[in-house]
Amino acid sequence: MRSLLAAAAALASHPVAAQHAGHAMPGMAMPAKPARTPSPRSAPPPTEQVEADPHAGHSGHGGPARAEAAPRDGAEEARPATPAGTDLPAGAAPAPAARTDHLADRYWDPAAMARARAGLRREHGGMTYHQLLLNVAEYRAGAGRDGYRWDGEAWAGGDEHRLVLRSEGRGDLGGRAEQAEVQALYGRALDPYWNLQAGVRRDLAGPARRTWASVGVEGLAPYWFDVEATLFFSDRGELTARGEAWYDQRVTQFLVLQPRLEVNLAVQEVGADAGRAGGAAASAGVSDVELGLRLRWEKSRRFAPYAGVSWERAYGRPRGGDGGLAFVTGVRAWL
């Protein structure tokens, strides 16, 4: 009996038996449950390794000391003391000289390779272009008479240098042109939007035909205004000026509305045929003004018919101002 009591006391003192004492039958010991391993889904996410605090275990409150995470790589790195790359300030040093030694010349004829490189430069920006543009070619009805008018130019050249031939004039139907001129100009690009043009102008119609030296600029002004401004100096010492401006306002995909302004001025009184109305003298100041509004159908930019109105007025003539409102119809074309 004593041996049985001693065995029961030893079993009761075992920690596993004490944990499950409430579920065990008297005199029986329940086996311990195996330790439960967490499943991959319930396992906590892996944490970054942290550097242990050298003062761990010396918490002032007696609790467990926490380890602080080390800063990420590069987060606290100081910027280099000397700038490099795009941090360098802009300088004014000249560009390095282009290399003149070509590896292909060691294996191929250098003269043939030089011709090939010249062809590449020409095809990639050094080509010669050309265009013939009829900006205005129209029939005019109004102001007591029917007439016609043209204004166009042809040019050939590259991006920087061009030869420009320009012509404009007008007349009555069934009669000779009352005003006609042609200009031969050299064009030099000033920047991507403006060209300097200089050359000669020759009057082809009127009782007194003059030759003029001309110099001016043409280009694209802010807000997409096409602008031309030219000074003319005749072989008789007369100085005149001409300014033109127009703007293409797209109404729909194919309809374009173009307001247009042209002004001619004389610095001093000029003789017959110096102004628009050939054969009439003009005093100093504004000699004539033209305002136009044309609506064109531009399904193809190479051939765009238009219709509109044009108002013009001449000043300083001996018979007084003349001009009036005219209805116009014509075509703007690239040939």
C-alpha cells in the first residue's frame, strides 16, 4: 500500500500530469500533446535582421531591451563633395574637334569613303529643297470693275541659304497688267523662324519702270502670324516700304479662315508708277492699304480653292483716294 501511494505522488508531481490533471482519471496519466508547429499561412512574415543594441539588458525600467534597426544602405549617405555628371555647372569651353581618322579608311579606299560620308551628311540635313507657292491667285469682282491678282514665290536651297524668286501684280480682265513686279532675293536663315532676304526688284508694268534694291525679313511671328517686311530703294533715290501679315485660323478639319493685311508706305513723295495704282504719283506716308478675309477648302494643301472679300484704299493720289470692296475667288496651290 505504501509503494502504491509513493508511485501516485511521483506521477502527480510530473509537470505534464499536473497540466492535464483536470482531464485525467484517478490513477491514470494522459500522454502529453506534441508541440504544434505553425502553418506557412499563419507564420509571421520574416523580419529584417537588426543590429543588437550594445546596451541591451541595461533597460532602465527592467523590461526587455529593444534592438534598433540599422539604416538602409545609402539612405544616410552624404552627397559627394565635388559635383559630377549633370551636377556640373554649365561652361563655355569649345567643343572638342571632330575626329579626322576613320577606321574604315584602313581597309577601304579613303577617297571612296570620303564621298560616302559626304552623301550621308547631305541626306541627313544638307539636302537641297525647292517649292513653288501661289499664295494668292484670284479673280476680283467689285469696285466697278473686274480684275485679277497674283502673289507667289519659288525658292530653292537648304536650311540656311536659299535663292528666292518672288512676283506679284494685278490688272483688269481683258487688259494689260497695271502693276507687276519680280524680285530675285538671297535668303539667309537668322534662326529657326526668321529669314533675312536681300536682292533686287524690277517693275514690269506701268509707264515708268524702276529697278529697286530690296532688303527685309520674313518669318513666323509669335502666335503663328506669317509676316513679311521689306524696304525698297529705287534707282531714282526713292525709298518705300511694304509690310504683309496673315494668319491661318482652322475652323474645321478642312476649312481655313485667313485674314490678311498689306500696307505700302513711301518715305518721301515718289513719282508715277511707284505705288500700286500704276501711273499715279504718291505723297509721303501710307500709299495704300488692303484688308482681306478669305475662307479656303484645304482638303489638300497642294490645291486649296477659296472665296472671300477684299477691301483696299489708296491714299495721296492727285485724284484722291480710290479703291473699294471686292469679292474674290481663287486658289492657293503648291506646284
